[in-house]
Amino acid sequence: MTSFGGGMVSENFRLTGSFYWTTEFPLCITREREYFTLPLHAHDFIEINYVAEGRGFHYIGDKRFEVSRGDLFIIPIGTPHVFRPTSPQSKDELIVYNCLFNPDLLERLDTLPGYPAGIAKIFTGEHGLYHHYNDHNDEIRQLMGKLFSEYALQLPGFQAALIGMLLQLITILDRHCSHLEPFPTASPQLAAVFKHIALHLHEPLALRALAGLLPVSTSHFQRLFKHATGQSLTEYIQNQRIAKSCELLLRTSLSVREIAAAVGYKDMKFFHALFKKKTGLTPYRFKQNKQ
């Protein structure tokens, strides 16, 4: 297994776990044929992707990887990615299993005897980090197939069965952790900054104040931030604010003006222009399309 720092790009859409599960059981297994319709996207949950059939490409941040049967990726929260077939007319379909779960589920599993304590780091990396593993003997392919069947059928006791198989998958991945490369050195330093931004999107977020959280000079902070995220501070904050706007549009009855204020924008003309630039839609059209 290898780990990478994928640069964050500005054109991404955020998916939320509420689309896939209830709070009682935050786990979902899907099997998808990949097309060109889904945009580059990030999400607020952890995702394990497994290429079951075909060939294509996996775009992670500003990087592109050729993928084929047996490629597995672990995509932490906030890392933008998307799969694409080799071409729109390709007869070689790209089929991907997706195992999606809320990080809270890992905390529940962590209480079990023998749970691999060090595994959390590959699921909860900072923005832009991901891991890649190749399943040479089809061991994981068979397990992903069973996970999908169990989830699709939902027979009595399916939740317990899914947890058991997820533990098996985590154990397999843990046995390959010794091959992981170190995390990018800048990311742990910026953890407090990421958290501060997420909690204060409605407030002014000045470069000098954020640099003071480390504390480092503003110029050094900008270099660290660019290295960790692949974006400037301004780009990152805009992306987070628009992602939060999308969530509020879908999950609340707030007006567009109220949502703009909730993410720190008073200039409605600027907010509308930025929202359309990032999502391709106006706020109103975005909400209508998702209903």
C-alpha cells in the first residue's frame, strides 16, 4: 500500500453521508458503473473504492492514475476525486465497489478486543491524503462482493454481518500498513487551522490570524498551506464555504441570503457568482436539481 498527498483543486462538489444512511447505521455499500456525469467531488465521510471490473482513470486532486481490476483506494474526508472510464464510447466498462462510512463508526469499532489501533491513521488523514493498494490475489474483491450482496439483500442480521466483514477488510488493510509512506509533514501542523476554518466560516478568516495559530510568519504559513492542500488559503476557504452552502441548501429551509451570511458572505452578487463558478449552477437551480 502506498500513501500520497493529492493536491486539492478548486472545482469540487461535496457529498454528505446523509444522502446514503441514517445516523443509526452509518455504512453504505454500492456497486457503480462509472460514467462522465459525476463531477470531481469530496465528501464528509470515509470511502474505500475497489475497482472490480474494467479499466479507466481515477482523478485525485490534480493527479490522474490508470486503474484496473484490483486497485483499491482509501479516500479520507475532504479529498476530491472521481473515477472515469477510458472514453465515453468505451466498451470496457469501469465497475467500482464503494464502501462508505462515517468516521464515528471507527470509534465504535475501536472498543472491540484486538481492533488494530494504528489503522485509524489511514482513514483519518488530513485533507488531500489518500492510500492506494493493489489486490493481487482477489482476496478483497471477493470480500467486497460479499459486502455488496449483504447490503443489497438486507436479510435479518445484515448489519452485524456487514460489521463483521468490514472488520475483516480493516484487518487486511492493517497488515499492509508497514508499507505506508509518512504523512506529509505540513498536515499535522495545520490540523488546528483546518478545524478553526470549519468552525468559523461565518466570520472573517484573515491570513495573519490563521498564521498566528501555529505560530509562523504569513509567508511561511502560505507555503505550508499550499503544500498540504494544493490550494491557496483563499481558494480553500472559498471551497469550504461553498460546500457548506450546498449542505445548507439541501438540508435547511434558509433563504439564499441567510445561507450566504451563514458562510461569511454579505455581497450577494459575489456569492452568486462564486457559487455558480464552483458548482456550475445558481444556488436556486442547485437546490431545485437536488430535490
